[in-house]
Amino acid sequence: MTRLPEGELHSGRRGVDTHEEMMVQSRPVQHVVVVGAGMVGLSCAWHLLKRGADVTVLERSTVGAGASWGNAGYLTPAFVVPLPEPALLREGLRGVFDPAAPLALDWRPSTQKAMFAAGFLRNATLRRWRRGLASLTPLNAVSLDAFDELARDGVAVKTRVCDINVGFRAGESAAGLIKELEEARRAGAVVDWRETEPRRPMSSAIETALVLNGQRYVDPGATLDALANAIRAGGAVLTEGASVRSLAFGPKGLRVDTWAGQPVLADAVVLATGAWLPELAKPLGVRPTIQAGRGYSCTVPLDEPLPAPLYLPGVRVALTPYRHGARLAGTMEITDGNSAFRSERLEAIQHAVRPLIDGADWDNVSDPWVGPRPLTPDGLPVIGATKMPGVYVAGGHGMWGLTLGPVTGRLLAEQIMTGRAAREAIPFDPQRRSWITRSPQFSDRRGISQPVPSPCPPEEGRSDVRATVHL
Ligand SMILES: Cc1cc2nc3c(=O)[nH]c(=O)nc-3n(C[C@H](O)[C@H](O)[C@H](O)COP(=O)(O)OP(=O)(O)OC[C@H]3O[C@@H](n4cnc5c(N)ncnc54)[C@H](O)[C@@H]3O)c2cc1C
């Protein structure tokens, strides 16, 4: 494998490498193990296969067991912005005392949560939010094309082009969301919206509505199945029930140890374990803390089909057409990724939505689900090399790992197979310090250091962009 040029990224541990490490670095990449079969891991596996690698996917439970199965299914690059906002943290603190709050902070003390909260607070300024947005914009711009690429390659992923409706109650204002969309446009995104009359299934409690054109949605479960089937048909081995416990160098390359079964040998490894990423990645120099922000969903039958996705910002719930009704998804519970399912959270979602939509059969709610969004303190994913030669991470996409999964797979596969990180991937360096104030830098192809371009003028101060869409 070709190593990254010195200084282009944090390419690895400095100092004397062992013989086995040097073997890994000099070996061409043939066999890659991907750990985790969520949207991000499966997307990486697909792109590695496409670039000619032999791929093994190890999943400790089943395909989509983490956050990727029961989510809202929105593919809405227009909404993909960094999460950190001071207003959100304040809302989270209120949620300590109110189990029905859409944002909730688990009150039990933990170093992980304290580090996340400190990093989040530090990043919650308008200047940093804009810088994060500038980093995400190139990814957002090609995120839907990356879905089309899957379809062109014969993966049976069906995206549906749609408008997204946003409904506001009396006293709620669209101004925050419009400001956020204007910021996205200033950063280079193509975003179109207009005000409209509320329409079914919005109830009379919804007074104003916005419609966002040209977005898409998918059935997340069907999407994962399609990817898993395509990967298997492409020759990859996908093993469920294989929980990875450690990585080591061996005489024949990297050795991936699982709790049961034989170790698997590899030339490169991708850790795509969602909210559980720190378990394996933290000792490998991945600096941003990854914190679970758990969300809940369920399905409610409707008397008429939901024509398009509907977002209700006042209660922070997303509705998506699903089977004979709508999937309802919401809540951000900052807690341990393995905590018990809390039915009161799902009840709170239903209670909040009940007066806002008509025609729902609340006696026949099904598919209760919880999944952990992998959140980072700066609201940016981690995509790239760790300090352990040959080991990469892909994750931390927070609320948008479904939308950004395929483009992430494309970028990381390119880096692994060519040894060069694409320019757009540089802000997502897993070894970045997510709390550093100075501009993120990258080296251009000639090795000259450049700041990450920002289309917005520098401006300090607390963010007043308070409308971040929570999915
Ligand atoms: C309620 C809700 C709504 C959402 N709505 C949207 C949306 O509309 N659009 C959007 O783009 N995003 C949405 N998201 C976010 C999206 O679901 C996540 O960002 C995305 O699923 C993360 O994917 P992932 O592959 O990184 O992680 P995951 O899907 O969590 O996958 C990680 C996998 O790794 C496995 N694993 C963990 N540890 C190990 C180990 N040691 N060995 C082997 N396997 C391991 C896990 O079992 C899991 O299957 C939503 C999230 C929630 C909770």
C-alpha cells in the first residue's frame, strides 16, 4: 500500500515502526476487513469491491443492527449541517428533568459525556458552524449522485425524489430554518424552498408550511438489504454474529480478532462501528469523542397515503411514507449506546405528533425501534486513517449517516486503494483535534499548506442558527 505523503494528513505514528508494521505499510492492499454492517460500513465495502479489493464484512449482530435500520430515511443534503449549537445544549439540559423532551441528557456522570459536552460547547459558535458547513458542502453536493452511482452499478437501491414539507404551529417561526437554508446556499448548496399552505395530513394545528424541493427519501431497511445482497453477490464475505474485539499486527499483515471464531487476516481494516467506534478506535488516535445520540421510531397507519416526508420542527419529529402509513422518528437522547429501550420516549413522540396530523390510527402503532446516532463534538464525521498503519475509520455522521454513507464509502475506498486522501476528505481527518481554534489546514497536491476554503466571511459569536433539523 502506498503511504500518504508526509504532512498530507496525520498519516500515522511517528518514530520507528516494527518490522510487522512496515510489512503492512509496504504491502499492496488486496484484502480489506470492514467492521460493522450499517449504512457506512456496507457503503465502504461496496466501493472497496468496486475498486478490486477482496472484502470481508464482520458484523457483531445483524445487518443494520445499529442506527441504520429504523431511521427516517431522508436523503436531504439541504439539511446536512453541523449539529453543535448552544441552543441545543440548553434544550438538552432541560431534558434532564423532562422524559418527554425531544432532547434529553442522561444525568449519570461519565467522562465520555463530559468530554463530548465540552467539545460541543466549544464548537457551538457561528464561525465554527460555518466552517463545518463549508467542509460538509462538497460532500453534500455529491451525496445524491453517490446513490445514483449505486443504482447505475446495479445495486437495487430505490431512492424516491420528493418535496419535503415542514409544518409550523401557531407561534412557531420558519425564520430559523430559512436562515439555515440561506447559510447552506451561501456555502454553495443548491437549495430551493417556498412557503405553502398546510395540507393533509397536517391538522388545523399547523398554521404555516414550507416545502423544500428536489430532495429524496428511501426505505432504510430495504436499502441496507439491497447493499448487503449486492456485496455478497459481488464476492464479499459478510458474517453476522462476529464481534470484533481487537486488532493487531501479525506476520501476514493485520489480524482482526473476534470473540468467537478464527482471527481474520487483512491488508487493511475499516472500522465502521457507528456509536461504538471508540471501543476499537480510541486507542488508535481517533481524537473526536463519539457519543451516542439515541433516536426512536415507530410506524403508524394512516387513512390516506402520506404524499411526501413531513418534518415537524416544533416537536422535532420526522414523518416518512412507510408501508401503509408513516414512520415517525425523533428524540435525541444523549446516553450510552447500549442503554435499555425506554418506551416513554416513543410514547412522548406519539403524544407530541397526535394533535398535529389527521387520519392516524394510534391504536395500531408498530415497529418500535431505537438506534444510536454517532455524534462528534464538531458535528463532522471521521473519515480516514488512524495512527495504526492500515487501519481506517468511517463514522460519526450523527443525524446524516444514511445520506452521507455512499459518498463516504467512495472517498474512503479511494484513499485506501490509492494511498491518497481526496481533498474533500481532509476536514474529516480522524486524528484532528476537534476543539482547536485555528483553521483546519490541508496540503495541496504540491504539498503546500492551504486553509480549508470557507465561502463565508469570518464572524465570531454564538450561533443563532437554531433550526437544525433533527433526524
Ligand atoms: C431516529 C433517527 C433518525 C435518523 N434519520 C436519518 C435520516 O433521515 N437520514 C439520514 O441520513 N440519517 C438519519 N439518521 C442517522 C443515521 O441513521 C446514522 O447516521 C447512520 O445510520 C450511522 O450509520 P453507521 O453505519 O455509521 O452506524 P450503525 O448503523 O450504527 O452501524 C454500526 C454497526 O457496527 C456494528 N458493530 C459495533 N461494534 C462492533 C464490533 N465490535 N464488531 C462488529 N460489529 C460491530 C453494530 O452492530 C452496527 O450494526 C437517523 C438516526 C436516528 C437514530
